[in-house]
Amino acid sequence: MERNRTFLRLSVGWQLAMGALFIALTYIVNLFLHGNSSISHSLAVGGSQIAALYGYCYLIRISFDRGSRRYVGKAALLFTLVLPLAAPVLVYLIFPWIGIELQYSQAEFDIKEFAAKVLLALKTVWIGAGFYYVFYRKEMMTRRVNELEQATAKKEKELAELKADLVLNAGQSHYARYVMNDVVARAAKAGDTYTVEQVTHIGKTFDYIAGIVHQSIPIATIYPAMAYFNQVVASIRLRHDNKPVIRITTEGEPTMQTIGPLTLTTILENSDTHGRVDPEHPIEVHFFFSRGKMVFSCTNTKRKEGSNVKSSGKGLALVRQELALLDRHDVKLDIQEDEDTYTVCLTIIYH
């Protein structure tokens, strides 16, 4: 269990340990420089310095708060003036009352000597407060940078979600549905089965994405992802006159694997768009499933020189963005290329 944190961002135990170390150092200095072996003397002086340091630390903290900033300067000045005035009260009234004598009663009071000792003690406090200010200011600047980065990332996420909602709403609007149904009906009436099936596929695409996009983490379980993958395969085959342009082999059975909703289909679509695809040069797709692991590979034959389709570069970028959502799993995306073929191999080990 995490320990409670104080305003110095150190646990209470650490603060007590550092306070004890400071008092021990005070005792060593008094012993070797002044010949004073009184532990109560060092405890009283060291404790007073620690208390004064905590007061300055508190003022430094609130100086970074906009609501309190206007009063901090006056409060710090007043606190600094009060400390020397409080020293005689501590030395001659409070400490003797609890049995600690810092000034011997038979010794003559020397205001210069007393003031020198007070200033020496306060000098240590001011140096400590200076270090605290430097490090606290650095911490606050780092925190503000992080807050700005988080706010920017949040805005970008909200904008991306808004864009996704706009696209999704456009694809699932009543008007878009009406138009697609009208196209399907007219195509069916004209005997155009190709248009019927392809427009139906577009509608299923929006239905599939609609089921993903409103999740807190937009990832898909393997079964609906495979069902949509098979729809895309059917659509590509249909566009190639139902010729065997995609060959799929599978080892094992899917279980509870998860995947980015468009990861598999994007890799397949890239192969179809940029590769040489015909019955003599089919796209080779291979799935391997085992408990806690999935391997997907997609190989296509390269087009002949001079017939390459210009790439937008967005396909694999989308794949990498979706795979980033699986950050708690081990994900490896390999791209292998030789003179004739281009292969994308995706391996996911689930934890």
C-alpha cells in the first residue's frame, strides 16, 4: 500500500529520518566546534530550524497558486521579520519552561552575540528554503508541461472521436440507408447482382464499425473481426469475377483473441490494391491460432514495373495505430520483401 504523502512529496517516515539526520549533524557541529554535548540543546535548535524551514516551504508552495500569490510576498516578509523576534521568546521563556537552557543564567546577555547566533541559524534555514524553491519550481514547470500535453492529447482524442462520429453518422444516417437500399433495389430489379452484393457489403461495413467505435477501447474480438474479414474477401473475389484470387489457410482455432477492428482487412486491402492479383498470382493468407497467440501473414506478388499503384502510405500507419491499442500484449509487425513478393506478418502473443 502506498504511504501517505505530505506537501514535500516525501513520506512521513522519510521526513522524520531526514529531520533526525539534521539534528544529529547539529549535535556533531555543537560537540566539535563549541564543545556542547547536550542532546537537548541540539534537539531544540535543530527542531526550531526545521519548523522555520517548513514555514518557508509552505509559503513557497502557495506562491505558485494564482489565488494566493498576491499575499505571499507580504506573508514571507512578515514571517522573516517575526523569526528573529521569536528567538528571544523561545530561548528565554519557552525552552526554559520545558527544562532546556540554551543561555546560561549566569552569563551576561550580549545582544550582538545573540543576534549573530540567530542569523547563523536562520542562514541554514534560508539556504534550505532556496534549494526547496529551485526544485519545487522545476517540479511545477514539469507538471504544467505534462498537464498541457495531456490537455492537448485529450483535445486531439476528442477531435478524432468527433470525426469518427461524423463519418459513422453519415454512413448510418436514414438518408444514406435509404439511398443504399434504393440502389440495391434498382440493381436487383435490373438483374445486377454485383451492385447488390457490393452495396450490401458497404452497409455491413458501417454496421461493423458502429459496433466498435463507441466502445471505451475500440478493439474487436476475433470472431466478429474474422466475420468482417471474410466479407472483405468475398467482396474482393466478387470484384475479380469470383475467381480464386485469394487463398486462405488456417491452423488451429481462434479462442478469445482480440485485434484492431480493421487490422486484418487493411493488410489484405493493401495487398489487393498494390499487388499483382489474378488466379495465377493469388494473395496468400495464412492464419495460425493457438492458446494465447495469433499469427497472420499476407503475401502478394509485386506488380510489373511501370504498373505500380501510387500509395497514400495510410494503410500500414492505420495498422500500427490499431496495434498500439494492444499495448499490454506483445505485438510484432514484420514486413518482408524480395524481388517478386511482398509479405506482411503479424504476430500477437496475448497476456
